[in-house]
Amino acid sequence: MNTLRVGLVQQRCTDNRQDNIAASMRGIREAAAQGARLAVLQELHCGPYFCQTEDTACFDLAEPIPGPATEAFGSLARELGLVIVTSLFERRAAGLYHNTAVVLEADGSIAGRYRKMHIPDDPGYYEKFYFTPGDLGFTPIDTSVGRLGVLVCWDQWYPEAARLMAMAGAEVLIYPTAIGHDPNDVAEEQARQREAWMTIQRGHAIANGIPVISVNRVGFEADPSGVGAGAQFWGTSFAAGCQGELLAMAAGDREQVLVVDLDRRRSEQVRRIWPYLRDRRIDAYTDLVRRYRD
């Protein structure tokens, strides 16, 4: 098939895990009813974004892989006959946790996983307290709908991650995401941040000649500690084509299931006229492995 129909499930999250999972599943079912063969969920969709504060009790939210979530979403994948990209708080061992995306094949099996490589540590995003940096590299996951370059949130700001996925044959870049505004920021700053977020990812599509799928959560989530102002997640999940063109974009203020068709032939066509991979000066890039050129 020359077309891949993808469902992007943008949702609000609460403290009730079962309600969140039910909402994710409703979104997947809605996408499947519209013919989607791939459904993508947002970052850490089983619960609220707990990284606004540092609290050791939050480690109780983590689960093994395979585990309850992969079993539940694997069963749904098998029932509906589609591939699902989930995002989970992985308990690998006592004191060892990851922010992990799991890809479930249409038969319900685990096709592969990606552990978030770039871990932020900013006000309201204290992820280094919770997550060990990924150790699986930038390796695409082969599925019945193609080779998926799955990355997670903060990874989306790094062209190196996108490039390495593309160099390994990824046919699409997929970013489960949880990003929002500080409610205290002025409207102009909020707009700049969201535009930067969209622009950098559309740039990855252009530079690599492959489409991008980015699925973000939506709605306000209070800081459990009461110290911060909370996070206003800006939604705006979107799909961009191989030249960065916007194919579809969700609302910024409500839950939404977005369904979009990706033309599988576009990458070949675009890369023939924009041959970035051909013209890369790999002999001159050795300094990229350095932190900074002093």
C-alpha cells in the first residue's frame, strides 16, 4: 500500500490511571474506526506528568515491560489489527527506571522499545530525578506498517537523534510528547515556545526527507508540590510531510483524535531532488562528538 493512515491520540490526563488508559483506548478505537493502521499515544499517557516535582513516591507509578500496560494495549492492538506506539514509565530494576516508548505489533506482540535518550532537568521538568538515560541507541523499530523511528519529547529538539534514526532507515519519525507553557509566561513567550517546538520538528522532516508525527498532551496540570504554577500543555499534535509541510494539526485546548494519511512514496521522490544524505560531508563532521569546540 502506498498510503499509511495514522491516528494521533491527544488527551488530558488525571490522577486516575484507569480513566487515562480508557481514554487512550477510546482514542485508538476512534482512529481504527477511521481506518488507521498505526496509532500513536502521547508521552506517559497512563497518568499525570509527575515530573513537575521530585517525589520518591512517584516511583511506585513505574511498571515492568512486559507488564500491565503492554498487556492491555497489546490485547487492543490484536483486537483491532493495528500497530500502537505507547509511552510508559518503565521499572527496569530496583532504582533503575526509564521513560520508554513501546511499539506493539498488530498481533499484540512487542515489536520493540525505545528508551528516551535526552533527559531534561528544568523547572517543572525534573526528569533526571526519575529517568536513567536510554541505552538502546537510536534504532528504528520494524513493524508491519514500516520501520518506525520512535523518539520521546526532549529528543525532538536534537537533530542528531533524528539524523541517526534516518540513517538507520527510519521511514517516519514519531515523538510522543508532554510539553506545555508556564502559565506565568506572557502570551508572546508562550507563542514563541510553541512555534519553536513545531519548527524544529518540521526541520527534522525536511533535513531527512521523512514525515514526522508528534503527539502532545493537552490541558492544565497543577504542580503537586504547590511550589510551581503548573503546566498548561499546549496540545497541537501534528503531522508534517517530507518537506516540512503541515498535513494535519490538532487543537491546542481540547482532546482530539487526528487521522492523517502519509504517502509512502514521498520520501523517495523528495530525496531524489533534495539529496541531503548524498551530500553530507561525513569526513568533516568528527567534531560533532565533542561537547563544544573551545
